[in-house]
Amino acid sequence: MSLPELETVNDIRNVLERLPGPDMDARAAADEREPQLTKPAGSLGRLEEISNWLATWQGVHPPKLDSVAVHVFAGNHGVTDQGVSAFPPEVTVQMVGNFEAGGAAINQLCRVQGADLKVFPLKLDEPTADFSQEPAMSEPIFVEEFNVGWNSVQPHMDLLCIGEMGIGNTTAAAAIARGLFGGTGAEWAGPGTGVSGPVLDHKATIIDQSVDKHRNAMPDGLEVLRHVGGRELAAMAGAIVAARLQNVPVILDGYVATAAAAPIAACTSNGLAHCISGHVSKEPGHRRLLKKLGLTPLLDLDMRLGEASGAAVAIGIVRAAHACHTGMATFAEAGVSDKDD
Amino acid sequence: MSLPELETVNDIRNVLERLPGPDMDARAAADEREPQLTKPAGSLGRLEEISNWLATWQGVHPPKLDSVAVHVFAGNHGVTDQGVSAFPPEVTVQMVGNFEAGGAAINQLCRVQGADLKVFPLKLDEPTADFSQEPAMSEPIFVEEFNVGWNSVQPHMDLLCIGEMGIGNTTAAAAIARGLFGGTGAEWAGPGTGVSGPVLDHKATIIDQSVDKHRNAMPDGLEVLRHVGGRELAAMAGAIVAARLQNVPVILDGYVATAAAAPIAACTSNGLAHCISGHVSKEPGHRRLLKKLGLTPLLDLDMRLGEASGAAVAIGIVRAAHACHTGMATFAEAGVSDKDD
């Protein structure tokens, strides 16, 4: 299908109201095959859920896993003026250079997972506005960045990992989480790249003040994302929604990617049904946010890097699930006695 | 190095008293490289631990990951005469046929993980003695099977996954766990391939009675393994110990593989330092046993299949860790500002 043009925030709202549902034929075909495979029923645990999910949201059975994409969106944040990060904002552009040269963690992970990495630097010399003072993005900027993600998704993709890079963006993630789910800045703020003590307290205060400041201007999830998000968060949201329309299942990375997804769920209750959480990061707000969204992460390895790194490690689990579901012999084929034979 | 000949249980005891320790030079080299890589310190979480562990127990830096082996040991159990399993014992040989034909879960997992699968059927037409009545194995049989695992490990292997197949062997695993760590059969017994209700209660009773019966004849872990283990458990223990001597790090699979490893730790406190737990299975005794052994599993996916399947999925995490540690650019190479620049 070709995706509709998006020119305003209302265009995005209209898309969210009409998201396609699960493919019940593909799901039924997966449900029929799984119990015939040579293993005790249910013994592959979440691998069985994953292969079913893959078929359901690709809309095809058997599910495919030939083309796995990893998209990393990078942006800079005016809120770093408030001293909320351990690293200087120049690191965002330096790390994009590192991605392009193949030296970052995500490059190595994509290589071992057989995934295609694409990096989207989003006007790194134009940070969003400092959202402790004004909305992070105007409507046109928000829609422009949403469209970058929206247009990044291609129907040939069988699986898409969503991640980011952006000094300051755990502050944005925490502000979105508080904007959507309430609580205090201290509950949602974490060390990010490595702040602690008084700097972490200050980060929490900035989150509280920013969300309070914009509260009345944020009637829905998209406005939360626009006011206290950032370029890469808007783009990730666009990619996640486009993936739903293009039948591409999504693995979300860590706290920031999950925070970019959360407004979609806030607008449309089943809006993230085509997404799984690749991992829960060490950033404490992430576990809390996943719980609010009803997502159970595949991995819990104390990672907190971003760059889609946790999602990329989780590709291996999806490959395992896919290989078992599509490649195993049935009891009949293998001449193995079933439980009740 | 060439491994010593093992002719008696005492020969095994002697080996366990002289296990080689960690390679501190390889560890130091890993410790030196890790903080130079282009990421916030510690942000790869357990991936950083894993690459360090790999170097330490291979005894080389950078660690290698060219040759990954998966060994599945299969045996039959006289204790199935007591009606402790949902599947008939014939399934063990049928599943070995399925492994050889490439139709089982582990075949698919080895394919996607780039691992070499070897299956060791251990006299499947000669089940061990029913350990509710007599010791599962005589000393010669125990040493013979230990040697099968012992001789299966080759020094060219960079990583070895240990798993099993054997109808009835979660009963053996639970009996070993109770023999080593006490508690009740009910605390260590689980559904295995799918028992519940009165059959599960009966399984727990058999475990209690069997361990009580042999208690005075089991002065150490090896005797526990011989009395209430089985052929594949003895072989797994042999492979794990041989791997230590051959500088081959090990990924343990589920409850049964962990129960085969536990007697090694009972004999020698750091005897499993070269092993990681690939996953915690849904079999409830497994989580408890891992805790007793101080092992933190890499995955928690509700799997409970055996066949080294959980360990094989975890290979992907070790590959991820290895790729990041060996392939990433340093801050200096990439021209990225470090935190304190």
C-alpha cells in the first residue's frame, strides 16, 4: 500500500484512528502449525508467541525474516542548556560519524545479526527548542520529523528495529512519560549517559517544571511528543506508525524509543500491538514505562546504550523463534510419539 | 593440553581438586580495552561481562568465536517405571532420530546461530537402573558416561553449549538438586514434559524417597550424580569439566544441564566459573537451583524444552558481546569526546 501524505498533526491523528488490525488468517495458520511441531506443547515459551506475532503482523504465514532493518534516528536537544547530561551535545554528531565509519556498538550488532543499518541524522546543528522554556518543536517541524520516520519504512522489510542517538534525550523520554502517565520527574529520570547526585536531582526538577509548564497545551499524546520530545523521537513515532501500515513488525529499543512509541498507545489503545520490546534497559524509568504500556521485554541485560542496541540483540531471539516455527518437523513427519499417543 | 585418563570416580575427584583458574592476563587485557570503546562506561551491561568472561576462560585476548559447538547427550531412565513422565521413554530414541534428520528445535537453532550440533545417544536401549530402587549407575557405568562427555570436548572449540534429551530426566535433575541442597521433592519437582496434579505429587514423592534411600551412600556431589543422575547427566558433567581443562567456556542449558553441573560446584567451589547459564527455564526448580549456584541466566523466555535450546538461543548474546568488544572503535580512533573531555 502507499502511505497517505501527512501535512499536519491532524493528519497523523486521522491515521492513528484507522490503524489496521491483526491478520487473523495468518494468526490462525500459525496457531494451527505450532502444536504439530516435535516438542511438548508450549515448551518453546515466548519463542512460540514471537513467531505467531511475526505472522500476525506481517499478515502472512509462514512468516518471513529475510530483510531485517535497523533504523537509528539522531537529534539534538535544546534542553541540554539546562545541564542535564554527562556528555556534551557535540557527541551526537561525533557518534553519527562513528556509525557511518562502522565503529559503534550498533554496527557490530547489525553485522552479527544480519541486519541492515540506516542512520538518520536530523538537523544536528539545529537542536530543538529548550522545552523547559517553550515547546520543543513547532507543528511544522514535528510533522517534518515524523515524516522522516514515516518515509523510512519500506514494505519489503520483514522486521524493523527502532533506536536513537541524542545527547539529552533521556530527559525528553522522562518528560514524555510524565506527560502521559503522571508521577514525578524523580520517578521517571535516570542517569542517562551517567549523571547522578545533584545533577540527577536537577534533571528531575527540569522534567517536572517542563511538563507542568506545557500541561494545558498537551491534550493528547501527539502534543506531548511535540512539546517535550525531540526530532528523533518524532521520527521514531513516524516509523512505528508507518510500519503498522506496511505490515512490518517492530522491535523497540530502550527507554527513549519506548517513550517515542508511548504517545501512539495513548492515542490508540492497541496502537503498539505490532511492536515488541527488545529489552528493558538499566535506565529505571524504562521498566516503569514498559509496565504502563503492558509490554514485556525480551531481554534484561542491564544495557543502557541506546542506538537500537538492545533491539538488535533481540533480533537473534526473533530469528530463533522464526527458525523453529518454520523449520521444525511435525510429529507426523518425524514419527515421534505425541503425549497422548 | 591432553586430558588425563579417567578410570575411576576417584580419578574424577582428583581432576576436580586441580581445576585451572582464570587467565588473569587475558582478563586484564579485556578490562583495559572495554572502557576505551565508544560508549558510556558500563552501558553494554552484561555484554561487557560476557566478553570479559570469554577472554578469561579462553585464556586469550581478544577472545575468539569462530567455532561454537552444541553437544546434546541423550539417555533413558529406569525411574520412568514409576510413572513420572507424560511421554513414553521411546520418545528419547525417536527424538534422537529427529535430531539426526534435522527436524528438532535444536537443529533450527544451531543453523541460525552458526553452531555445530553433535548428538550423543547413550545406550538408549539400556536405561539406567530405577533409582527409587537402586543406584542409577554402577561406578564403571558412571565413569564410562562421564568419559563420553570428557572426550567430546576439543581444544579448537571457542564456546560449548551443553544440553540433553531424556524422558524422565527432570526427575533425575530434581533428585540431584535435593541430594545436594536439601529441601523437599515438591520444591524441586516440576511438570517436565507436562505432568501435573497427582502425577506431579507422585513425582515429588519418588524424588523424596529416592534421595532418602541413598543419602548415606552419597558423601559428595559425584556420588549424588551417580546414584540419582543418569547417563546423559554424567556425560554432561564430563564435558563441563573437560571444557575447563581445554579453555572452552560453556553455556549451560536448562534444569537438567544445570543439575548435571551442580555436583561440580558442590565438589569445587569455583568449579563452574567457566560456565554461564543460557536461560532460566519454566521448570520451577531451575530458578531455585541457579540461585543456589549463584548463576544469573542470560534469558528468561519461559522455555522448557531441553535439547540445549535455551543455551543455543543465548549464543546470540555471546556473539553480540564478542562483536562489540572486538569490533568497536575506541574514543581515540573515532574522535568522539569522552565524558570528561
